[in-house]
Amino acid sequence: MNFATIGQNIIKLFIKYWDKFLITGLEYTLSLAAITVCVGAVFGALIALMRMSRVAPLRWIAAVYTEIIRGTPMLLQLYLFYFALPMLIPILNKQQYACVAIALVCNSAAYVSEIIRSGIQAVDIGQTEAARSLGLSQRLTMTEIILPQAIKNILPALANEFIMVIKDTSLASTFFIGDLMTQCLLVKGATYLTIEPLVIVGIIYFVLTFILSKLVGVMERRMRRGDIR
Amino acid sequence: MEISDKLIQVRDLKKYYNGENIKALNGISIDINKGDVMVVIGPSGSGKSTFLRSLNLLEIPTSGSIIFEGVDITQKRGPDGKKLDIDLHRQKMGMVFQHFNLFPHKTILQNMTLAPVKVKGMPLADAEKKAMDLLTRVGLADRADAFPIQLSGGQKQRVAIVRALAMEPDVMLFDEPTSALDPEMVGEVLDVMRGLARSGMTMVVVTHEMGFAREVGNRVVFMDDGKILEEGTPDSVFNHPQNERLQDFLSKVLV
């Protein structure tokens, strides 16, 4: 193995296929991650509320759901959704992207629900007591007092989840969705080069997540500044 | 005494935790009359905070009844047969906590107008005017746009008191309002409470401030082991204590 050749090949490959990596691949990866986190956050919030509900069966359903999702491999879930969803819902037939997106959403929702639940529970119980003692209903207490404070706790963790999901979307390449990792496989197939496309895609993933995690850091510091005033 | 003078009637109130292993309240019966300034004293773990927090159902009692303005608020249904709306009764019971519990994401003014506007439906301008009046009364009008984090402990507690007053409650419950304060800030909070008592507000105060109990209270209640062991005027409780455990307690605290 010659490192100089690999270096040259990487540059050549990138010049030839840069649009596959930086346009198509990045587009699919980022769109999948964005859909996953946004829709996942909505479902995650729902599951979190169910887990804290006074209705016991709702609590059980939510708990069982999160435990199963967190206790099984993501790749397995992707396979299951990929093959089972079209059988259950015929319009999803041949809609690989949708099936994978749904699988990712279902997975992320479980993790996000735990983030949201811990964010809500981290708000001092005294806040609830003060609000309720003023006559605020449970709902008003949630929307006016608890959630605004919880969101502040949650946002950085949610942003980190987004970074995790970006990496998780690479599993979608199992089904040739078109994401960065799929492009890697496609270029490999076209050029018979293995290492080079992996390095290129690895660098893109790293730059992406590195920038995002730095942004999250800045965001966290900004928010803490709000506490000191 | 007429029935109408009785604001809160507590009957055989019990609160058990962990089955029956911990009896935080073990049969409390007492009447709180309009205009009373009732000071509840007792050692730590005597159940005095649990008693106070039961009065507006922050603690749900195991058994017994709390009749507030003629309605037993421990029941699931009100006298009209409809589901009892505890929020409605809590509006008339202001509560002040040891740790202030101001809402950190809202300004002082927003802390005070939230409940009047959202719960009572008061127009914002009216609520703000009322809040400013109250803040002026406790000397904090210039801090209306500050956030709680910018205030000292004593200032926070004064805001917490007027926040509760903004709902125009019929009774004010104080749960160790000066226990979390630096010593030099205790006075300013007690001053506000003294003024409130003088204005005729019905107050139930759980405190370790014996001086305040003696000076401002018209009734002093001594609790231990979840029971009321002695009750009377400050003079009788502090100067002629009958119960042995009260005598023991008073010998250990500065009066």
C-alpha cells in the first residue's frame, strides 16, 4: 500500500465525484437528519408527556416503547421498518427513503423523549408548587412555567442528538438511500477503490459534526450567560 | 364565635407516608379564624410544614377534612356535586415558600401579573398597575423589570409575598419564609409580614423566628410528632408552657 498513491487518488476522486459527495450525499444526509430530529422531537415530546402522564397505561406504553427502541440495534430496526412498513401500509411500497426516514424518526423519538423528560424533571419542583399555589392549572403551569425553563435545559442535548443522528443516517446506506455513505459505496463500485472514498466521506462527516458541535458549545455558553446577567 | 368567622376548619387531618410507617400528620384539628395570625412552631420533622402544605393541598392528606370558606376541599366533589376545582380555592390561599420559588425566566413584574392575568382574566394594564402598587409597598418598584437572579434573597422573598398578594387571597400561608435568608435580610422580610398582619390579613406562619411569633402572632401552635401538643396566646405558650416537650423545645431555642 502506498500512501502517496492513496493521497493522489483521494484528490482525483474528489475532483471527479465532488458533486456526488458534497451535493447529493450531503443533501440526503442532512435532510434525513433534519427530518429525523424535527419529527422525532415532536413524537419524542409526545412520548415524554405520556411517560409523565397520570394515566398508567399511557405511561406503560411509552416506557415499553422507549425500552424496546433503546434496547435493540438500530440496523435491525431499519431492516424491520424497511421490510415491514410496505406490507402494513401499501403506499410505502418502493418508498425506501420514506421507510428509512420513518425508522430513523421512531428511533430518535425514543432518545429525544428521554432528553425532554429529563429536561422537564430537572426544573425545580418548587416552580410547580409556586405556580399551582397561585391557582394556575396543571396545563398553564406546564406551558407558562415548566416548558420555557425545560427548553433551555433541553436545547443543547437536542442539538447533540442532531449530531448523533447525522452519523446514524450512514446506516441508511444499507438500502442505498443516497446519503453520504451511499455515495461512498457508489464511487467504490465505479472505481474499485475502497480506502479513498471512505476517507473522503469520513472527512466530510467529521467536518460536519465538528462544526455543529462547536456551534452547540457556543449556544450553551450564550445560554449560561443569560443565567448570570 | 360565629361560623362565618372560621376561615379554615381542619378536622382530624392525617398524612401517612410509606403505608402507615411515617405519620407526618397524626390527627390535626384546629380552626383558623379570619384575622388570625397563627404561628406554628416545633422541632424539625414535627410535621408543621406538612400541615401548612396540606392546607392548600400541595400535600394530599391521607384522611381528615379541611373546610375552607365552607367547602371541604379534601373531597373530590364540591357541595354542588361538580368536580371540586382546587385551583379556584388555591387562588384564595397565597403561599410563600422557604426558597422563594420566583419564576426565573420572567421579570419581577411578569412574576406578579402572570396569575392575575392568566387565571383571573384581569386586563394586563390593571394587573401591572396593581403589581406596581404592591411593589411600591415593599419598596421594590424600581426593580420591576429586573429578573429574580438579580435580586438579593430578602428582595426575592418580598417579591414572593407580593406576588401571592396580587391574587388578593383570603389567607396567606408562610412556609419558613426566613429560613433560607442571610441573617441581615431576615428583618426586611419580617417587616413586610408584620405590616401584612397589621393590615388584618389572615396568616398561618411556620417559622423558627420566636421573636416574630411572640410579637406578631395572636395564636401560637406547638407541634411535634405530627400532633398539636399545645396551642394558645404567645404569652401562655412562651411564658407558661404546660406541655413537657414544649418546655424542652423552648429551653433549646432562643426566645
